[in-house]
Amino acid sequence: MFEKHPHFSGSELFAPVLREVALPGDDVAAFLQHATAFARERCFGSLSAYVLAPPHVLAGSRAAVDAAIAALPHGTIAINTWTGVGYGLGSTPWGVRPAAPIEHGSGWTRNTTGRDVERVVIEAPFRPHPLPPWSTSHRAARAMLRAL
């Protein structure tokens, strides 16, 4: 059922990669079970993961989405936003969960909270307003980033 693509699944790529893989599922919960299994079993690295879903899917299937997030081995999970926001906040830890298999890496950086944190989940609107400065269609990104 799962395809093997060694260039995208066999090693961790330290760059944003969007890969589309058709997975079965008659409803959101079934699809999410297959998607989380795919992420755990076929994708190398567990630093961060994205969950992209329109608001009506999140609202109607929040329990299934939360269960999928709990099943992922990733240290930072972004729902409808860029995982770099978690890193850029400066106060959130960034790294791999302690329970993750060693082939996924180990350790945290910048855990300024002083707490034993295993995961960071950040969430943003599906279509944010105003546009974040990393958006390719942001017309004043340079000025905004300088101001920040």
C-alpha cells in the first residue's frame, strides 16, 4: 500500500519538501490513520511535521486530528502554518521528542522554558490575515521583516 521513494522518504532533507502521496480513507479519521502510519513508518526524520486542513475539516473532525497529532513522532507540529514559526518564536523548544527512535535524531535546542517539553504544536488560521512575511504573495515582506 505504501510507496517507497528513497529520495524523499529514506533520508531527512533539511529543506521544505512537499510530497503528495495518495492514501486510502473513506472519512477523515480513516485517512488520518493511514497518513500518520505513513509518516511514522516511511518518512525519515521527526523534527517537524505539517498538518494542512481547511477550517471545516478541523472543526468537524477535531478529535481525529488531535489523535493523529498525538500519534506523530515529531517534535514540532504546525497546523496550517509554517513550522519555522515554532522555531522563530524563540521561547519554544525545537527538536526531536525523547521517545522517538534514534534514527529520527535526538535532543532539543533552545529549551528556554526550563520545562521537560516533548512536543510543540502551533496552529494558525488556514488563510491568515494579514499575510505572514514568508508568504510569496506578501507585497511588503521586506519592510515587514525589517520592522520585526
